[in-house]
Amino acid sequence: MSDATLKLVVTDQAFGNTRHEQAAARAAGATFAEFACRSEDETLDAVRGANAVLNNFAPMTRKVMAAMAPGAVVVRYGVGVDNVDLAAARDLGVRVCNVPDYGVDEVADHAAAMTLALARKLGRYDSGIRAGEWKIDRMVDGLRSLRDTTVGLIGLGRIARAYAARMAVFGCRITGFDPFVPEDQIRAAGITPLSRDEVIGTANILSLHVPLTPETRHLINAAAIARMPKGAILINCSRGGLVDEDALATALVSGQLSGAGLDVFEKEPLPPDSPLRKAPHVIMSPHAAFYSDASVDALQRLASEEALRGLRGEPLRCALT
């Protein structure tokens, strides 16, 4: 295949420009096309015959990837690849990679900001003042000192450890579970290793940092929430499917949980009839924890460099298949 026939496609993106992506196409002598795909059929039409695909959230199913050129590469903008059928990619000979090392500080900052706002109950103070109240005890109750707070982490990758370091500064005790991280590394990060059930059962603040897989879907369900300390806070800047949102909304209404910070949801955008929209003490953001001017530019640059390697047949930096 000659360079003139190479094709680079962006299935979808929310960054506002594709200058890095277009530069990669020019460097490889490839054609460039950009789309805003949502459905499987739209994505299939967009990637037909493509040699490199840059993908955000559009579904990369077996049917879609079968329409790509032989030996094609899919580059996922970001860390998670739950919208990519990895088993099908292996069967089809499609190379898949992600960008796991951008925006670590931004996501850790975002999770910490949500945690602090909920732990200090800033939203309740704000709404109380707006309603004409000024007496503290009428606005909040059960305000735990951060120095008396246990922060539990499920998953101990880059972002989790960066978040743990931030929360440790406030005097929090940090516990964590990750079967893929050796215990000595966990302790070296200032985190006390516990079983998953122990972390869930003892954390005043529980923060999730794992990928969405069949094994982790609804990791936090009604049973898990019932084991959490009463008045605990849940933080999820990872993947929405980790949490049973109906069970979470019920727990917020009942007071079993005192707050939740959510950057991700099972369905995005969040449906108008989601019970979370009416649940109390929820801070929500639109899958934006990664976002800053610097992190977005780094993400697009790193993804585009990976696509260029794929077009040139070079080894990928962060290959998953």
C-alpha cells in the first residue's frame, strides 16, 4: 500500500480543534477526515478503509473495526477503553492503544476538590445563606475533621496515588485496594493496604480509580453502600458504570451517604430523568476532570503521535492489543 492511500480518521472529539491530528496525517502523507459519530452505523461509515482512527466515545465494535483497513490502529483519546471491543480487535488484527499518562494531576485535583467541598459541606453553607440562614448548626451536622477521616481508594494507579498524596496533606488516613500493585509499593505511597471489602467498609470517603470491566460494573451497588459507614462520601472520576446510580440516589436521599462527587455517569450526557438530578448533596461535572488547556493539548498531541506511529508501521507506545 502506498502512502498516498493512507487514511486517518477522527471519529469524534470535544476539544475544539484537530491541529495535532491534521499534522500527523500530513507527516504520513495520509488523507484526513473528522466526524462527530455517536451511533455504530455513523462510526462504521466514518472509519471505512481507515488505517488509523482517533476515537473518543464513538462505539468501536467488531462490526465497525471490520470495516477498517487491514492492520489498522485505533487510538483512544484517554485512559479507558470500555467503548472498544478489545477481543474483536485481537481477532481482526486491529492494534488498539490508549493515552494513560496525560491529565493525571488534573483528575487528581478535580477529585480532591470535590472531596474537600463535600467533606466541608460547602454546598450546604452556600444554600443556607442564600435561603436567609446564618446559624451553622441549622446548615450542617456531623462535620468530621479531615484529620479524623479515612480516605479509601479502590484502584491504585497514577491518578489514585496523586489523589492520595493530596488528601494526605490534610491529615487523612489513606487506605487502598489494588490486586495488581505489590504491597510494598502501596505502603511506599503512604497507603495502608486492605482488602476491597475492608476499604469499602471503613472509608469515610471512598474514591474509585479502576477501569470499567464486567467484573467492576456496579462495584458500588446497594449492598456495597450498605457496608459503608453512615454519612460516607463517594467520589467517582473514573467510569460511571462502576456505580449503581439508582442505589446511590436512594442512599443520598436516606442519608446513608452524606454526599457524592461524580464526574462520570452510566449514560452521558446524564439523562433528564436520572434520579441523581434530584438527589441531595451531589456535585456533578460533565466528564471534565481531565480538562485543562495544558492537558487537552497534551492528550491530542500524544494521541496524534501514536496514530502517526501506527500509520508508519512503527511500534506503539501504549499498545493494548
